[in-house]
Amino acid sequence: MKKLINSPDTVLAESLDGFAAAHADIVTLGAERKFVRRARTTPGKVALISGGGSGHEPLHAGFVGLGMLDAACPGQVFTSPTPDQMIAAAEAVDGGAGILFIVKNYEGDVMNFDMAAEMAGKDIMKVVTDDDVAVEASTWSTGRRGVAGTLVVEKVVGAAAEQGRSLVELQALGTNVNLATRSMGVALTSCTVPAAGTPTFQIGDDEMEMGVGIHGEPGRRRVKLEPADRIAEEMVHAIHEDLGKAGDALLLVNGFGGTPSMELYLMYHAARTQLEKRGFAIRRSLVGNYVTSLEMAGASVTVTLLDDDMAKLWDAPVHTAALRWGV
Amino acid sequence: MKKLINSPDTVLAESLDGFAAAHADIVTLGAERKFVRRARTTPGKVALISGGGSGHEPLHAGFVGLGMLDAACPGQVFTSPTPDQMIAAAEAVDGGAGILFIVKNYEGDVMNFDMAAEMAGKDIMKVVTDDDVAVEASTWSTGRRGVAGTLVVEKVVGAAAEQGRSLVELQALGTNVNLATRSMGVALTSCTVPAAGTPTFQIGDDEMEMGVGIHGEPGRRRVKLEPADRIAEEMVHAIHEDLGKAGDALLLVNGFGGTPSMELYLMYHAARTQLEKRGFAIRRSLVGNYVTSLEMAGASVTVTLLDDDMAKLWDAPVHTAALRWGV
């Protein structure tokens, strides 16, 4: 294992300490590093809390701040955070208007966020994201996996929360954004979880995992590496077929951590070309490493069908470590 | 070679087309893809133009926009752009107040920017960045290499240009920022130039290249991989010794493309701890992949000693693909 670390046991703590120090104007680290919260919260606003296993940075801590999340709970790498983390986060950022949990659809996450919601004794609702069209069920999830589309849900719902919308309205909005969003990914290499020390999976020098999950878990099939245009075509086909229609859209090309910017923009070009052929009009774009799998090489394509409300909420000011505009 | 591409011959063109389409609100691609320019330029402002070999994205095209560059000229991967590119860019963004070239100190870049300055028949000055303390001369440069500190020069001088400062003032400011800036990097893996198809260098599973350049070129020495704290200590020692003093500082921890966010924040934590021990006060921070070497794993540490003017210019609004705040 070749990483810039001191010891597998301290990676998460040292990384969180660095994150909190680098972004002290935006976030504060909770006691025992149970959560990352906004440095300033807004009384009377619904609080948005997300979280999940670490290793997907900047998701979720990188999306804590004005216009997005109020807090994020980091689990160990690829491991759900525990209910006491969500409960502590809820205590810390509760503004008196209720709390919305945004949870990626993995069994551990859903179970632990549900347990926290029951135990917290607060007005809590949840949105579960499951935007990955690659597989209908996986080694990690019952039903589809929540992947990069979670960013879109967090951004849009976060902006609506700043406007003062109610918990029930935000839950409905989050559900709608998730329903309007589809993703699919491809991996060219594995990643290595620090505590494991060896690659999560083996893959040949000429192979790719089509439909890979964000923990390196299997997708649809292992095949020979194809040209970017062919990969984009397959992803866009799967996404379009599953959406059932084309329209005004947000296109997010997300890197998994080990693929350079040059290739991500090339994939954006390829995916956009495919989408436009199918009648999509790309109204908003985002390209970069946002929902990663440590240093895995590969990328995912996410498409969200936008209505006017969602487009305006996407454009609204955001001030987080990883997404920032209008502020 | 395992990359999300169609053909090594079309990587740059397709990537630039994707970049321009994704950021059409900020940039426009010049004819024959000779340069990336701001979608809107400001008459009467000194125009800032940079450029260099591709493969370091987001540098430089990702820094084109309000508050930073007016244009960037992308060469082929790790290959200087040609003088006709800089001349075309100068024609396109000349606001009548002169042009400042910001050039990383590599022989090809310096030669071609100098040639362009002579041939363009315009009022052109230049700032050459050479912030890398690792080696005094290299396989690619006479004198020190210009690396991630170039971002700091582009941001600070870009903000000053928006204020209406003169060409002479901006040239002096850029020179001063470069003089106040030092960097050093480490690589854990090589990168692969698409047209070459094989790794730029070989490195053992337990080795690192200390002092590596941003083209994967040799640094100070090849040694066994060490803990992050030790690596940070060596980098900070070299930087501090060369600066000759401590003080208020900007700390940039820059990923080379293949190292995940988790490790970059851990390195930030380690470098900051070392700097604070030595009497530096970290006033501004930036952590991420900004000056990369394709998919190389590794990171660099950059320290700029800040005066009040530089700190204010760093904070000034910027609206580019890769750096954005205040807008």
C-alpha cells in the first residue's frame, strides 16, 4: 500500500483535523470527531444532515456550509457512521424547524440513520438516494445504490432549506430530485482501503468494471477497456432508458479520485454529445472529483432532469469546502 | 495504458472542447484551440496570459476568468505551447493597457513566450515563476522549476489587474509573490503521457521520489516511502530554510492528480503542524488538485509569505472553472 499517511489507524482523524483547520471559516469539528458541522447555523431553518463511510471525499463533509448541509457524519473508510454520531450532530445543529437526514442507499447507512432518527427524540425525516442505474441490488444495498446524484440532492435541498421551506416540503423536494436523477460509473483500477492494505478488487491491465459502485463493488460486468465514446454511450443509454424521457438536464461527470481532469472533461464531452443526440439540453454542468472511491481510477455520469425550481436552487449561493459560488 | 480516452491524438482537443462547453459562462475556446480566453474581457485592464504543456490541469485554463487570467495557451501534454498560440491569445484579449505573460520556468516555455513577446509587436512584460526548492536546475529547466506557486502568482496578480494596476506594477507584484513563494513535491507513482503510452518513470512499490517535478522528472533522491509526517517535515524544512524566515503565510497543499482528498488533508495537517512549530502563522489555505501531473500520485507543499496587500488580493473575488469565491 502506497499512501501519504502515518498509520492506517490515524488516517481519518488526521485528515479530519486537516480539513477542519483548512476550512475553519466554514466548518467546526464536533467532539470526538463525530461530525463536521457548519461554523454558524441558522435558527428556524430545517437542518440537513448527511454522512456515510469515509473515502468518498469531498462527499459529505466537503458539502457542509451555507446552502448545503448543516452537518456530516464521517464513518471509518467505507463503513457507516454510528447512530450516536447522527444523534450528536442533530443535537448540535437543530434549529428548531426539524431535521432532514440525507442517506445514500446502503444497508448500514440506512439502518444507522433510522436508528438515530428513532433514538434522537426529534422531528426527523429522511431522503434516501438511489440514483445508480447499474444494478438493481448489490453486495452493499437492497435496491439501487446511492452515488454521485446525492450531491445534486444535497445542493438543491440545501438551497431550499435556506429559503425557509418546511421539513415536509424539503423531504418531498429531495425525493423528487432523487427521482429525476440517474448515475452510472466505470472503474479502470481498484482502490485500497488503508486498514485493509491491499486492493479492494483485482482487475486486468486491459479491463474495466462497467457499472462499478463507489466502494469498488461489482457493477454489471467486467469487460475489455473501450474507447471513451463507447463507454459514454453505454452509460447514457442506461441512464436515458431508465429515466424514460429526455429534457433540460444537469450533467455531472464525477471522477472517482484517480482519474485526471483531462480525462474527466473528455468524458464530459463524450457524455454531453450522446445526451444531445438523444434530445437532452444540458443546462447546468459540473466536472470534477466530488463523490470518490479513494484513489480509484474511473468516472461516473449523472444526469438530473431539471425543472425551473430545481435549476434556480442549483444556482443559489453555496459556500462549502468543495462547492462554492455566489458567496 | 489505461485511460478514459478515444485516441492519444485527440485527447487534448476533446478535453478542451469539453472544458469550454462545461464552462461556457466563463471561457471561450480560440480558433484552432490555440487558447482559452475569458468569455468577456475588460477594456483598459492589463491582460494576463499564461500557458504551458497540458497535463497540469486545472492549471492554466482552469484559472481563466474574472480575477485571474485573461487567456491560457495549452500545449500538447508536457510540451510548451508555440509562439503563435501566445500571439493569437494576445490579439484576442489585449485591452490596450499592456499584456503580462506568466511563465513557469521551463526552457521551452520561456523560449516560446519570449519569442511571442518579440513577435507580437505589443507592450508585453513577463513574470517567470521558479518556486520549486527541490533542485537548483533540472532536466527541464535552467534554474529552479515553476510549479504550484504559479497558482498563487496568477491569483494575486489577477486580482491586482482587476483593480486597474499598471503593467509595470503587476510585473513587480508578480515578481514579489514569486520571491515570497516556495514549493516542494513528492511522487509515489509515475504518470503516463497518452502519446507515450508507458509510464514516464519506474518507481518501486515501496519508494517515493522526493522533490519530484510536475512532469515526473527527477527530484532530490529516490528513497523508501516514509510516514506523511516525515515527508512534511523534510518539505517544510527545505522551504523554510530557503525562505530564510517565518511569518504570516498561505499554505497550499496540492495533489498531483492521483492522490485522494483524504491524504491531501492529512498532508495539510502534517505540513501545517510543522510550519506552526517553526513560527509560521497560516492565514490562508488551499487544498486540492490544482497543479497536477496527469494521474501521478503524490503532493506538493507551497508556502507564500503574505503581506497585507497580497492577503487582500488573495481574498478578492475570482470566477474561474477551478477557483471561485466572492462571485
